[in-house]
Amino acid sequence: MRALAEEKKKDHAPVADAPSQATPQAATPKKADASVKKTDKSPAKKPKKEAEQFAAYVDVQADRSSIAVPVLSLDAKELRTVHLPRVFEEPLRVDLIARAVQAARANRRQAYGAPVEGVWAGRRHSTEWSGKGHGISRVQRLKQGNGAATSPNNVGGARAHPPRVAQVRSEKINIKERRKARRSALAAVARVDLVRARGHRFDDGVKLPVVVEAKFEGLWREFERGEDEEGRTRATQQLSNALDKLGLGDDLARAREGTHQRAGRGKMRGRRFRVPRSVLIVAANDRELSRCARNLPGVEVISPRHLSTEALAPGGAPGRLTVITETALTEIRTLR
């Protein structure tokens, strides 16, 4: 009996932990190491984006016109003289320019009109006809009163043939004609007589188009570094001063003073003010430069790859006052 009791005690005795199992004290330093690794993986600060380098315009003998213009600095000092690309010698085609602008406007229109099926809201009335012999006209009348229904032949009725949403208002133009119209509108910006006929104002002696050095495209970065204590860059004021030094200040004043309220229903449709078109700035870095010019009335910034006939000749009238940077002039050379 004693032997059996001793054997049972041995069976129920606690088993010692295996040496391979880790103790809780040994696990704590591992957690500390993990925390150290996490702190090492802290995100590094991104370096500031360096200013882009814009290449200067280089004359190519195979693609140069007889029109020579000076390259001006930001202070309106003449740096050197270059010849414009051959596209500026394109003959003037006012008919193609008008067609291209008309097609661009027609393709931008939004469809409007009466609903395809049924009567539009506000005119869904219940009507009846009382019959002959009452001494009144034989038209359908509203049940809620004695007024005539909204039929086209009644006073206050609907239009007989209203515009339809399904109507096709877009216009087509041949690709070659559209490209030729753009080249012709681009060549018109170099003619002083056409620019003055559009109503633009600039100093005497300014050679068109105005070509400025490549540093003109990095103005926004320079203004951004010069923020004052309140975080204002005064970029719009600085760009206005730069254009004034180039001899285009009178045209900026013309657009600013010519802004007026539109006549008609357009005031209620998101186009209350009529703003005259002023200087067009063609720059390769249009995204940053447009932040300086977006608060100048009538001034637009566009890249050479987005040049259109409507931007160069608003309303179909060629000869817009244009400022072109050297980098953009290089890209204009490749336009077809």
C-alpha cells in the first residue's frame, strides 16, 4: 500500500519547465528592441523642390522667319535679338479663324430644351371642355378655374416648337483647316496693325510679340520665397509691375476699367460681369505662372500645347496682345 501511494505522488508531481521555453524576463528586452526599431523608422523630411531650369531659345537656320524681335529681361532690358519660327510667317486667313472659333464655341454649348416625353413640371394641369353653346371659345380649360390650358394656341401657353435636348448643335471643321487657322492666328499676334485694331493698348516702340527670358516662368517660386509675416506673396502685384515694365500697363488698365455688368438675363446665369480680353501669356510652366495672373482682369496664361485659335483670336478677331517666353517659343516651333 505504501508503495502504491508513493507511485501516485510521483505521477501527480509538477513537471519542471523545459529549458528551451523562454521566461517572461527574457521576453522584455525583445519588446524594448522592437520599440527602438520603430523609432529608427521615423519618416524623413522631404527636401524642398528645386527650381526648374528653363532653356533659352536657340535660333535654327532651317526654321527661322525674317521677323526679328528682342529678348527682354524682367526689367525690360534687351538681352539679344532672335528670329521667330517660320510659323509666324503664315498668311492671314480671317475666314478660317472665324470658322474655327465658331466651331469651338458650338462644341462647348450645353444641351437644353423641353423634356422628351410629356409636359415639364409646373404645366401638368387637369383640363376639360364644357362643350358648345356657352358663348366662349372651344378650348380646353383648367378644372381649377376658367383659364385656358397651356396649349400653344392659347394666351400664356407653351411654345409650339420648343428647342429639344436631342438637337445636335455641334459643328465640324476639317483638321487641316483647324490647324491652318491656329497657325494663321499665331502669325497675327506679330502684326502691330491687327493688335491695335482689336483695341489693345501698349507703348510705342514695343515689338510684337513680346518675348521675355526664361526666368519669367519661375516668378511664382521667387514670390513664394518672399512671403511677409502674414504669409502674403504679393505675386499678382509683382506680375503686374513686370508687365508694366514691358510696356503693357495701359492694356491692363483698359481691362480693369472696362469690366462692367452684363446686360440681359446673363446676370442671373453665372456670368454677371463682362471682362475684356487683355494680355495672353504663353509659357511652358503655365501651372505656376497662372497663380500669379489669375486675379488680373483679362490676363490668361496658357501652355504652347494648349494653344487654340480662340485663345489667340477671341471672337474670331485676330491679333491678340501676346507675351511669349523663350521656353514656350521653342515648343511653338513644333506646332503643325
